[in-house]
Amino acid sequence: EVAAGVVTRVNFEAVELYGAAGQVTYQDGTPAKGMPVYAYNNDGDKVSSSLTDLFGYFRVDSLPPGDYRLNVETGDVTPAPSVMITISDDYLFDRNIVLPFKSQPVGE
């Protein structure tokens, strides 16, 4: 019961969720804009996604503590460029990915 001068107990669950951020670039340092970045858990399930901005930066959110693989889906490179991360108790920064070709393909 909620009333003035009364202590009301409220029980709720709290879930720890973090994320990771970084930049996707080409080998020559040019930012890779508009590239999809996916976070996969150890079971291979896609759990979060993002698109790189004009400067190649991305951020994936809502990740509970655990191990993840961040993949950049280029559509023409197999396997997809990726980086492994481990989230324990904080947000991760500078999880950068370099694409294996020199510069952004013509027409992109």
C-alpha cells in the first residue's frame, strides 16, 4: 500500500546490460560508413546490431556480461571481418575493426 508516511516495499529485477563501441576502417585508414555490425553470442545467435556512421563509428547495446564476436558484414569478404570481446562489468570502447581491402569499394 502506498500512503504518506508509510514505507512501501517494491521488488523488481535488475539486469546488467552493457555494450561495445568502436570504429570500422579500411586498411588505408578511411572510415567505412554505413556498414552493418552484428554482435553474436557464443551460441552463434545475433544479439545486437548497428550501422557505422559517416566516420565509421558503431555502438552495439543491451549485451549482458559474456563473450561476443563483433562482425562487419561486407557482403564480399569471407569470413566476415570480426573482433572478439568479453564484457564483464563495464562498457567497452575502441573495439575497432579493419577491413581487409585497401579502400571503400567503388560505388559505395
